[in-house]
Amino acid sequence: MEINKIDEFIYEISPESNKLMKVPARFFADPKQIPLIQNDDSLKQLVNVATLPGIVGFSLAMPDIHQGYGFPIGGVAAFEVEDGIISPGGVGYDINCGIRLNITNWKKKEIQKHLKEIVNEIYSIIPLGTGKGALIKLSKKEFEKLLFEGANWALENGFATESDIECIEDKGKLPVDYLAGISERAFERGITEIGSLGSGNHFIEIGYVSNIFEPEIAEKLGLFKDQVVIWIHTGSRGFGHQICADYVKDFQSASKKYGIELVDRGLACAPFSSNEGKSYYNAMNAAANFAFVNRQLIANKIKEIFLRFTKKIKPLHFALLYDLAHNIAKIEKHKVGNKKRTLIVHRKGATRAFPSTSLKGIYASIGQPVLVPGSMGTSSYVLIAQPNSLNLSFGSSCHGAGRTMSRSQAKKEINSKTLLGELESQGIIVKTPSISSLSEEAPTAYKDVETVVNVVNNLSITKPVAKVKPLAVIKG
Amino acid sequence: MFVEIPHTADKAIYVESTTLEGLFYDSALGLMAISGISPLKSKKIYSENYEVSDVDSETLLVDFLNFLIYKMDLGFYLISSEIRIDSIHLFSKNYFGKFKNREIYIKSATFHNLKIVKYNHLYRTKIVFDI
């Protein structure tokens, strides 16, 4: 596979190398990342996406690209709404897996004495790990209402504030017209998991702002040095997983029905305008609404826990900086050539990054915050979207560090107890229901997040605003 | 038989068996093994039939494994299964126990490079699970 350097940090695989490709496959990377990226099948998957009907511009990947199933993780692909496709594999099993950043008025030195106690409270109250559990119990009727209403349901039921809603991507509500395309299995799995973290790479992290790079923007975002902040990374749990599994299966026959040639069955898709395509879009949006509420419920519970410590620390101001989806397909208008076109943009392990000109509401004057968590124990970043994201990446940026090592390899090479000791020696508190799986999320199993962030910043897709260092990690 | 093989972000197994039914059964046992199930001490066993028709054997396999993943989400693990496959139709009688814990939460079986091949009298496949 011949990789051509197009510009600094921009690489491309030409359609001349594969006659099935409809557009070039393009990825953003630091030159030193390329051997790592070539270690797995992610570039082959990027090329495969370029063969799908109705794809526009490029099959794109962010610098945190790694192998997924069907589409690579870190992938962005935009399709014509009229004659393009929608693919569950382009969104992922964890629909609206996403991240949120809550901010407080507490400083690092003010919380440190009580941190262990706070972490223990969070660990004992928030359902996490591989077992069952939910923060709230709902009737099916109420659950259905939640799926239609998204974060508004949380607001109406006292789990969110008006300002929370303003700071969620699309205000935490994607359009859902009907629920008929969602299986009973999905309902059974979802209704018992609303308000739960899950396992794998899902986490809650308490950190502090260690560096401010853009003081004016940081101030507008409510960020200051040594400020205590909270990251929450989770998604739509079994509800979304079941919806994706159902549609990946159904789209095996739908692809055949519509004469779509698939080079990988993980790319199974249907025309966006077909009944099958519309049905998946509806079900996916319902799962996205579930995920927005899920993260909101967890954050609200953490706020309650923090409030119990106000007498010991000081009065609490707890607010949402931003909550975003990094596994989603959305209808957006983008300029392609000289024309504005309506596209269905798939982001799988990629973050929407709209500059100020494309936003309404709270961040219309500065652009959308792009939240990039690092691997466990390393720094995370708050970036702000820049206009070049619309020129280069359909308004998209990276979502994290991106794996370099398989989970089984990480387990073989890294001792979980040693890793735990290393993190504790750095002063980081770690709580997890499964110490043995800690090594799977070790920093050495991931790319260097600073390199990833430097690529999108150098391309002016984003601009760095602040760096956050961890104080405590609660791993699901 | 099944054996776990490396995959960058997920879990994967290689499975082989002398029969297609055996391949499905060993795949199911592989799924239980990589999930790291710790059964409850209770000896209560539940049985449930699962019958499905699909477009091909690979879809049938993913369908069957996703049925077991769904059951795991409800707290049940597979103890044993009697499987009959007729072309693209699967009938299975499945025996489940309750588990108290599992190490790994599996979201779904995937179609990633999934192909069932018969070579030297053995059915073989590799299955990637999203976790």
C-alpha cells in the first residue's frame, strides 16, 4: 500500500492503488506515528471505507487511528444524504460513546485531603464494571420518553440544569420519530443500565488543570490553573450495543438487496434514504439520547457526592464545560468544492469540531470545545475547534490517544499490580473492580496523546486551551 | 477447540471443529471463556431454545453468539448446548446457569474478517468480539 505525503501531517492513499476506491483515503499523522499505524489493519480499513457508495471527499482518519471492525477507529466518512449510505459499523457498537468535562470552583490543594474519601464514595455509588446496576429505575413508558427526549428528560426530572443542556452537543437531544425499529432485547438490556459507567475503557477521572495555553478562551470556558475537574467517559451501554448488533446483522441482507458490494462485512450498510437506513438512523439517535442522559445522571450523582464535602472544603460551584459524542452519524451541511451539500457524517472514535462560525448557543463566540482524554494516568487536553476543521475534516478532530497494543498483549507485557504501584507513586488514586484488567488500559498500550493532539493543533483543526493532569481514576 | 488470539482493541478467538455444530458450540464456549465467568454456587439450570434462519453460516454464528451475549447481560452463562444446523437454519437447546461475576463485558460478536472454512476435514474460523 503506497502512502503519499500530501503536506506536513497529511498522508494519502490514492484511488489509483485500488480500483474499488471512490475517493482517496487520507489520514493525519506525525511521521513518527506511521510505523505504529501500519502495525495493524487500520489503513486497510480506511481504504475499504473509500469503496462505499456516495462517499464524499475522502475516507478520513484522525491521528489516533487504530483498527476497529469495518471502519477504523478514528475514522470520519461523509456520505451524500440522497444517494449515499448509513452504516452501523461507521458508528460503532457503543453508539454515542462520548466524554464530558465537569468543572468546579475547588482547587487541587483544597480537595487533596478528602480525595480518597470522595473517590470511595463515587466508587461505591456509581454502578460500574461488568455487572448490572443503574442509578434509576424506570418503567418502560418512562424509558421510551427518555429515548425521545434525551437530556431534556433529565432536565424535566431534576437531574440536569438549563445550563447543563446548553453545554451538551446538540443540547443532548437527537431527532427520534419512532421506536419501532428497536428490538425487545435492546429494551431489556437498556432499561436496567441507565445511569451506569460500564467497563473496558470507560472511566471517571478527577483531575486538575495543570497548564493554560489560551488564557482568554480558558476564562470563557470557566477554566483556571489548579482547578479540580471531572471527566466522564461512557456511552449507551447494552442498549446501544444491541441496536448496533441488530442492524449490522439486518444490513447484511440490506446491502445485498440494494446491490452494495462490500469488501468487508463489517461495512454492512443501507442507503440512507431507504426504510432500513431511516430505521437505523432513528434507533441510533435513540441510543445517542440514552447516552447523553447516562452521562448526565452520573455527573449529577457525582455533584451530589461533592456537595457532601462542602463543609469540609468550601461551597461548591459545579458546572458542565461540555459533553460530546465520539461515536455517531449526523446530518450536517458542509461546503464541498463550491457547493454546500447535506451529508451524513459518520464519526467513529472522532469528535465533532465545529468552529464558531458553525455554532449557535453558548460557544458561538469561541468555537466548540474538543475534549481529548489521554490514556490512564496521563494528561488530557481541552482544545477549541478552529475554522480549518471545515476545510480538512468535515469539522472533526481526534478523540483520544488510540491503542497501539492488543489487550491480550498488554496483559502479557504489563503487570497490573506494578502499574498500580507506578500510578500510586505519582500520587494518582486508582479504583477498579478488576485489578487484573488494569494493564489493558496501561499508558504504554496507547499512542502518546501529546503527539496526537500536536497533529490536530499543527493542522489548525483545533487550538490547545488547557492541559489536565489526573488525581484519581475510577476505571470501569 | 478454541484459543484466544491477539487483536488491537478487542478480543478474538480461533476455533476449529470436525463439525459445523461443534464449531458453533466451541465458539460459544470460547465466548464464555474470554468473558471470564465466575458461576454462582447454585446448581439451578435454565433451558431455552433458540431458533433462527439467516443468509449464511457466518451470520448464523454471529446471531447465535449475540443471543448468548444478550443472555449474559441478563446474568446467564451457557453451560451446554445441543445444536442442529440445517443449511442456514439453526436450532439450539441451551442450558444456562446464573453467574456472579465476569471479568470482561463483551458488546457483540462482529463480522470482522469472519469466514467459516472447511479444510482437511476441519471447520475453522476466527471471531472478533467488540469489548
